[in-house]
Amino acid sequence: MAEKCTVCNEKIETTFLEKIRGTYIRKGKKLEAICSNCQKKLKNNSDK
Ligand SMILES: [Zn+2]
């Protein structure tokens, strides 16, 4: 199943282990997928 990034709406690739190249964040009851690019941006923002 292809996940889409919640931030940029791009398809997120998965590894052969079916892990996404990115991360999931929990929003209430829902898990939202974030691609690795947006994950970096989010990290940078939260560091400041
Ligand atoms: Zn993204």
C-alpha cells in the first residue's frame, strides 16, 4: 500500500521491509505518514 506524505502530498517509497522512507506522526487517533524530506524540515523547525 502506497503511503502519501501528509505535508507535501508526494508518494512515499517503501523499503523491501515495507518500511516507509520517512516516519509516522500521530494525530489524534490517526497515524499520518511523512516523507523523509519533510521529516528533515520538521526536525529542523522543532530544533529552533
Ligand atoms: Zn513530504
